[in-house]
Amino acid sequence: MNTTTMHRKFSQDNPRAWRNPWVIGWISLVAVVLLVNIIMISLAVLTNPGLVSEDYYERGRHFEKTMTTRIAARNALGWTINTDFPVSPVTHRSEKYRFNVVDRNGIPVSDALVTANIYRPSDVRADFKTGITEIVPGVYAGEINFPLKGQWEITVSIRRGEDIYDFSRRISVLAD
């Protein structure tokens, strides 16, 4: 075998290198790792916000009982919530978040104390709370200004007397 043939056999210019099982194997391995990473990132963004409450142990001890009681109380209320939140909120821009609340008979739920807790799943230091006011009977609104882009969780708590109704929405805030 002469040197030109040997040089061509191991050269980077050899077109047969892409058909080599080792090259195909390494490329496949890299593709699988990238695919798994994409799936894991998607699951992290789309599922549980990963928020940890201050009293997690006490709340966790009776979680099932507490959740069953809250769901039963919420269903007994029969309140219906319709939200009117901005589709594509942008950072550093105050935008109005509105929703209306009616009971099972379609009568507006008014005179409630409403608060919105805004959580950033990736950074607890960015979390904040804001009040929501009633603008007409059963219709509540508040201005929210997000300081950072990314995923946020808005948890609204509606309290009227002994009645409590909570709901959450996850939104994605764009950069300005």
C-alpha cells in the first residue's frame, strides 16, 4: 500500500468517514443526549412550579385531608371565575389583570378581599404580592408590572366572609 492510498484512507477528506459505524454512533449519542435535555427542560417549565412554602412540613403532614376539604369547600361554593389576562405580558409595563366571579346562580360575588401572589419559580427573591380591587360588582382588576422576563405563577385568593376560593395561572412574560 503506497503512502497516498494510506493518507487518503485516514484523511479528513475521505468521504467514507460519514459511513463509519463509530462516527454514526457518536453522532447518534450526541443527538440522544440533546433530545433528552430538551425533554427534561420542557418538563421542568411545563409542570410543577417547584415553589416551597415556609411551613412545608406542617402543611405536608395533613396534605390529603386539607386538599380534600378545600376541594369540597370550593365545589360547595359553586363560584365560576372568568379571567381576562394579557396574552403576551411584557416586562416593566403595567398591565391590567381582570377577572369576574359569579356564584352558582350567576349572581356576581362582590365585597370580597382579593389578593394576588405572584411567584417566580426560578427565583424566590422576585416574588411579590399585590391587591386586587373590585371595579364593578363581581369584577376585580389590578395592575401588575413584572420586573423580569420568564415564567411566573399568579395565585389569586378570593375571600368573602368564611368563603375562600383560590386559583392559579401560569404566564410567560416577554422582555421589553
